[in-house]
Amino acid sequence: MLNKLSLLLNEAGISLSEFQKQQLVAYVEMLHKWNKAYNLTSVRDPNEMLVRHILDSIVVAPFLQGERFIDVGTGPGLPGIPLSIVRPESQFTLLDSLGKRVRFLRQVQHTLALKNITPVQYRVEEFPGEPPFDGVISRAFASLNDMVSWCHHLPGENGRFYALKGQKPTEEISSLPAGFCVESVEKLRVPKLEGERHLVVIKPNKS
């Protein structure tokens, strides 16, 4: 798996240390093991997880600005855990409302000795955004409208929303509520992944 990951990273033009690669593989192994009992992801094959979960998460890293991020509706830690491994200098709060997922995240935190993640079990609307975050990240969590409505209290003055999407969500972008504007839409390249991937960066107008 380590070789397969190295090949994928080379193809994506991403350079990581051996230690980071080992951490990512160990996370996939835990995800695969716990998945049998906890049903954390519909992806069953660990090699497929490397593409659809690991690569698909870390291609976003260059676009994130700031140090403090919250991954809302993180599920089994996607994209938060892969991002925390490739950005060890940043802090990630991993928020999910389901207890079994948060138990898994705590186990990952303990096993991989990840000092820069904080798993929390909360409904996002009720989670206190204090101190505010530099970035609110979501992957397959909700529509852009729901995301900014439920998470409006989380980003700071210069904070951003980062929504990981498949095809460019033109309709969702056009129906964003007042007070939010799309700063950029980045087309992401994920080797060996079928279908399109986009990152929508949204800026709240807090004036």
C-alpha cells in the first residue's frame, strides 16, 4: 500500500515525508478494520480508499489559508485526518454528530499520536465557534446554502468556507444567500479518480 500511495502522490505532484506516508497508510488500515463493525464508509477496498479518501482529501491542502480549521460532518475523519497529517502545523477540529464515528476518530488520534486534531461530537448548529476558525471545511456534507446557513457562526473575520464538491455546483453557487460570495472555484486533479472534483471557496461578507 505504501508503494501504491507513493505512486499516486508522484502522479499528483505531492511530496510527503516517509513518516507522513506511513501515517496515511496506517489510517487507511484502521478505516478498513473498523469499517466492518462501524460501517464508516461505503468504500470497502483499502487501495480504493487511497484514491477516493486520501488523495481526494489532500489535494485541497494548498488552497487552505490559516492555521485553525473545522471539518464539519467529518464522518470517519474526511478530509480532516489526511489534511492534519499533511499539514502538521495546522489545527483541525473534527466535528460529527454520531458517537461511533467520534469514537473511531479518538482511536485514530491515539494510535497515530496526532496532536493537531480535536474530535468532537456535536450538531454543527450548536457548536460554539469560539475562538473563530480560519476555515470551515466540508466534503459531501450538505448543499452550499445549508453549509453557510448552519456554519455561519464558525469562520472568523478573514475566515473562509471550503466545500469539496464533485462537478462544479453552478446551481448551488447561484442560490447562495446574501452575505456570502464565491471567492474562487478550483478544479482539482485526483489521479485514478473517475469524475470531476472541485473546491468552492466562499467568503462571508461580515461587514
